[in-house]
Amino acid sequence: MKPDVVEMVCKQAGGDEMDKILMPDGALTIGELLDGKIGVTVNQYWTTDSSTVGGVAIQSGLDACVINEDVTADASEDFMATCTAGYAGLTVVVYFDDEFEADNCEACSVSGIDELGGDYEFCAYSVEIPCTQSEVPCGEPSASPSGSFYPSEEPSEAPTNSASPSASPSASPSASPTATPTGSPTGVPTSSPSESPTDSPKAATAAPTDSCPERTAVLVANDGETMYEDMPVKITMQNNTHVGFQVINTFGEPVSSFFTQYHSGDFGETECIQEENVEIDAPIEYVAQCMKHTKISIMNLWVQDCTEEEKDSFLDLLDDAEVPECCHPGDVCKTVQYTFKIPCEDPCPTEGDVELYRHPEDDEPVRRLDAKSVEESIREQKADEESTMQFEELTGHADPDGTEDHFCVVEDYPCGANLDKVHVCHYSARDGYKSFCVPEADSDALRFYPKDYCGPCVGGYSTA
């Protein structure tokens, strides 16, 4: 089946949009479908002859980004893309600058390159590939219909008569039932209908209930031996384009780190957020982007335990999953990875701007935002990123101490138009948790507030 380009954008160096360059014919070649993966070849058909493009970045899945620089015309890259719910997602970013340079964590992220001020001229394509096969004609049809090998000599002039038809119908019914049904109905009806109706309707006609199917994420893969007893992912919102979910510590012990990786944009961009010292049952909120065709989103969760005494760890000794470099992992600890499929279609009806949802175990329905309210929620979340002046009014201006190592650093949680500031989360009794985008030096004020931490507010408690 042919791949479908579901989104595309082209931008000039500097960030301004330029005329779109459609993906050339034949740029994607679909190969064999094998063991839940489909072969894909990306061909550099954006230029001709011996000319080159600055680079081609290809992302398949959440954490597989392949980058090739100075790619000549007709060069190709082969790989296998994982199929989920009948589709494989793919992001292709073509950089046209000869001076292209980017690391693995930036090159496949359209939003990341865009936030850098458009350092390069590029076109990005979000592609969804059906993991199915379609029948196609084999060869060409014959020039004329073929004749029967043994045709009849000539048609008969009139219908033929039966050799021995019966003379007439029988005069009376047979003495006993025949082996097959009779040719006509019985002579008289039955004496009377049944005496009374059945006591109750059949179960199939029972009145429908007002409960909704439970919203559940589906585990599709894991790397490690430890398995959770209770699902650590809880769906909070579904509207076909976005899905809200919580990551919850259901392991019965404090977790050293959660690394949550999910799709955050239309072009397959991913976020990977670390939460440290996660307490039992502490929920952490996220909103992920959904695929266009399958209405699902894929997320990875790495659970890490850095207990010094291995015998005291709740993870298995064989749990040695690897956290990707783009998640900025710290010390190597026992780690287990889970990959979840999160459905984006809501099985429950909506009324107006809210949804009435009744879980089978709930007494009363719960009201939740529907599709119309998601964009407003995102805007509200952005509005919570207060200014440096407001941050200093709450915490006081941090005095310079002459050191270069600040409490929060730009490399970990960059923000601002030029990505030269740092995200911090500050708690106040009046306003609760709020995210701020401030200079690194101002983050030093967080040393005096035990509930504050580096990075945007994502729920729960965390430390830098």
C-alpha cells in the first residue's frame, strides 16, 4: 500500500516559511512486511545529477533517528519500521544547507530546529505507511475471450420432456410422515397458541447500561524482567488528535527515576521527560499527539531504581534496559522499559463542551473536557510560564556567587525564543505550582524552596 504524507512544512533559514517542496515520486519505496515490521527505503530524489543536499534525517518510532550528511542524488537509506495498529509512522527532514550540522537529538525534531530560529533551510514530511497488502492485477488480460474446450454442437429446437413425469397429484396424504418436508402446509392449524407468554424477556433484550468501557493503555513491548501489578498509565482525555495521560508509580516503592517519552507534535517530534524520586501513586500529567490514521499514540516508559544494595531493589537483577541519549540519563542503574499504545478515540458520548463518563465502579458520572477544550488547555498551560519579573517577585533576585554552576542549566531544560533560558517550577501557597522561564542565574533561588525543581511543572514532586 502507498505511504501517505499527512503533514509537511518547508522553512527558510531564519524561520520564515517558504514554498512547499512536495515529496518527490519514488522518494519512499515500501518493501517486505515481516514480523510486525515493514521495510522502507528513503531515496534522495530531491536533487538530480551529482548535486547533494546538506543532510537527511529519518525518524522511525520514538527514539530511532538516522542522520546522513552531504547526501548525493539517488543515494538511499534502508531500514525496518515498526507497525502498530496497522500503520508505521515516519518523519523525514531534508536539509538543503551545505553547512548542515546537528546532533541526533535535534535533527529529527522539527519543533526543535524551528525553535533554534531556523538555522537551516529544510522541508519536513510526516508519513504514515499502511502495514497491509493489496491485491493487484498480475499480467495483462487475453485479447479475446477463450472458447469452451467442448462446446455443445447445436442448441435444441425445443425444451426436452421428462422421461417419466407423474400422472397426477396423489389423492390423499401418505400414511406416515415423509423423510423430507411436505410440499404443502398441513390441512388445519394447531388447536391454540401457547397458553401464556414467557416469564421474562430474553437476556439479549435487556435494557442497556449507562456505563462506558474503561479507558486503558495497552502494553505492546517491554525490555526487562520486572512487570508491574497495576497499570502505571492512566488515560485522562481523548479527542482523536490528542490524548492526555498520567504516569503513576504503581510499583509499591519510591522510584529513582521515570523517563517518559512521547510524541509531542504533528511531525513525530518527541519529548523525553525525567521525573526523579517519584513517590508511590504520585501522578504525572502529559498530553501526546495522535497518529492521523490509527488514532493512537505510542509512548515509552523507563523505570529506574538506583538503590545501592541490589538485594533491596524492587527491580530484577536482569533489568538492564538502556535509556536513550536524548533523554539525558545520568548514572547507570537497574532499568526496565515498557512501550504502550494509547488509544485516542473516546468510547464515551459527549454533551456540549463536556463529556459525561461513568466508570463501571463509579456512582456518578465524571465530567471531562472534550475535543473543543484541548487547545484551550494547552494555551492555559503555556500561560502558566510566567516571566522573570514575576519569578523574582516571588523568590527574590538571586545574588551572584561567582560560580558558573547554577542550580538549573540550559542544557537540561532550555526555553525562550533563543533557548538561552531555563525552565523552573516554583510552588507558592497562593498559586500552587507554576512554570517559569528565567535566566540560569535566577534559578539559584530554588535552593531555598524544597518544593521547587528544575524543568516545567509536570505534576508531582521532583528534585533537580
